[in-house]
Amino acid sequence: MILEKIKVLGINKPEDIEKNWSELQMIQEEIKALHPPNLATSWIH
């Protein structure tokens, strides 16, 4: 689910993260809804 969304964005390099930042933030919000905040934020920082 969420990992599939990240794969669909095709993020392989740091500049891909910048290009897709708003998408990633929306995905991060979904993760926060599913998990405690410490799990939700540890992977993205």
C-alpha cells in the first residue's frame, strides 16, 4: 500500500524526494493515521 505509493513515485535519489515532497508528506500523513507517531516519522527523517 504505502510502500507501493512510494515506489510509484520512482524515488531513488535525493532530488526525487524534493520533486515529490508534497506526495511524500501526504503519504506520511497516512502513515501517522495508521501507526504511533514515532513509527510514522522515523523512516522519513
